[in-house]
Amino acid sequence: MNVIKDSDSFEGGNPFEGMNTTKQLHMLGQSIWLDNITRELLNSGTLQHYIDHLNVTGLTSNPTIFDKAIKDGDNYNQAIAEKAAKGLSGEALFFELALEDLTRAADVLRPIFDTTDGMDGWVSLEVSPLLVNNTAGTYAAAVDLHKRAQRPNLFIKIPGTPAGLAAIEETIFAGVPVNVTLLFSSEQYLAAAEAYMRGIERRIAKGLDPKVGSVASLFISRWDVAVNDRVSSDLRNHLGIAIAQQAYKDYCELLAAPHWQTLKAAGAHSQRLLWASTGSKDPTVSDSYYVSALAAPHTINTIPEKTLLSFSKDGALSGVMSIDGVDAESKLLEFAIEGIDIGVLADQLQQEGADAFTRSWNDLLAVIEQKSQQVKTSTSKNSKSENDEAPF
């Protein structure tokens, strides 16, 4: 792939002008993953369309995405009925549904996984958010879910919380690919990277294959949602991008450092930095605002479906993220002057993110229970009707 070097802008014009915008990102060396999964997306062939025409090379899921998919339609009703009839309920029933969807998606993306030597072609499934403070439970769930999926291109999502970091190291050591989620700052990203590398080092020490996939997901837009009402107008919608720029600088430095180069020489693949929460939540900026701003080689942008379509239609790239982080330093100083404590807010956002996924999880299980009960009621009525009509 013809990847250009980082710079603040396209000097002399965009070298990829004339290509569609998603192709431009692909040629820059950034992977586009879809931040969505639904049964309809698979049944209709829409996922394959995005792969063929919008350069999508992976996808991610989370409890909120599944909650919406199951609650807002009837594509899962029959499957819920069948599984409920077998005695499944709650988390057990949900993970059966999720694994059905994600193994299908993994199979669709498998050719990409194979041709890119595992760099792309991934799907992601999150462990129960109720395990957020349970290291042993998270590790056990991650190993179990990956074993049940029987797909090499399935990431297990584990939050980069203090309890999650220990689980990440153990899961990587066990050879299970991990998507580290709920990262909000450069410090949190580096802690996740260290956990990943410790797992790899332990595998090397035991003579095991060091090639275990991993990505580190840094959430962007939630920063701006948190501070837009607390800062001057010229700083609105700039904090998330500054955080990303700072993390990208640290990411590039880590990959160039002797510590990582030693692991790479042993056969390890880098844990790529992934931009998450990249849909705009402010109506005063374009839907693809963050996508355009986060163009950076050797990264991934997991993009909500609405944002992907908007970017492919009306988006534009003006440059590539710099690796020196200078712009980030000056911008973050401006936020500090206005009273924004990045460290405190990062921890707050991580906790709020965990709480939000827990709420979605509980709502999801309630929806599944409701639909299961509806099926039982319908079955009972049908059975009663048949008995009433039966001849004596």
C-alpha cells in the first residue's frame, strides 16, 4: 500500500485527489472499521457493500449497539424465541445472539484478515460490563468467548480500567486477541500498551508465538461533550482532537523505542491505535468532523454508520496528523488555563463510559427478557387455542 508521510497539510494539493474519501484514508494507511453490527446489516448484504465500495476492513460492537439493534426491530425475535424455548435467558441468550452475528461478520471479513496478515479484517465482542472491576472474571469470560467463537479474527473487548489492565495482560498471555476499550487519555493508552507488551514478553519467555492481535481504542468525541459548555467558543470541539494528537505522538514514539523493537524482532505485531467515538455530537459541526481531523497512518478509525455515509458523500481531507504533538501541547495548555484538568477528567470519562455500557447492558437484558416473555405468552395462547378447537 502506498502510504504517505505525516505532515500538517497536503503541500501542493491532495496527492489522492479524485479518489473517494474513504479510499483516500485507506491510501494514507488508516483502516476504516464500521462501528456497528446488526443482523439486518448482514442479511441485506450491506456490510459486503461497505467493504466493496467504502473501504471498510473491520467492524466493532458494544453493548449499546446490540441494545439498539435488538430493541428497535424484529430481526432477532425468532432467534430469541428459539433460544428461550431451549431454556436460555439473560447473558447466556445474548452471547448466543452476539456470537451468531459476529462469527458471520468475521467470515465475511476473513479474506481481508488473511491478505493483510492479521492487520485488518477484525470484529470485536465485549465482555459483560458487569465484570468491569473483576479481573479474574474478565479474563475467564474473554478466553471462553473467544474459544466459543472459533474465529482467529475476533477481538475480545476489555476496558482499560485498573482491573481491566491486569486482565488484558493475562488474556494476551493466553493468546486471545484483545481490543482495549474505554481509553480516554495518552496515559491510559500507554498503560494499556504496557499491559499488552507484558503479555507478549511472557509468551516469548515461555517459547510461545508472540503474534497476538490487539488494538487500543481511544474515545474522542466524549471529551468535547464534557467540556463544550465550560470553555470559550474558540475551544469548542477541539479537546478530543488535541487528546488524539497527544496519544498519536506517544504511540509513534513507543513503536520506535528499543523496547517495542525488540518484541517486533521476535515476531510480535504492533498494538494499533484506534480512534473510537468519532461521530460528531454537536450539530454545529459536520457529521464527519472527527474523521477528517484524525487522518493518521498506521491507525484505525471505527466509524458509526451514519458518519461513514456522510464522510463518503461530503467529507474531505486537508492533511495528515503530525507525529510531533506540538499542536496538542499548545491546545491542551489553553484548556488547562480555562480550568480543565485532563487527568481528572480522563478518569471521570472512563468511569462514565463504564457506567453507560452497564446501563445499556441492563437495558439489553431487559429487552431480551421482555421479548422472551412475549414469545412464551404467544406460544401459550396458541396452544390453548388448539386445545379448545380439538374434538373430544
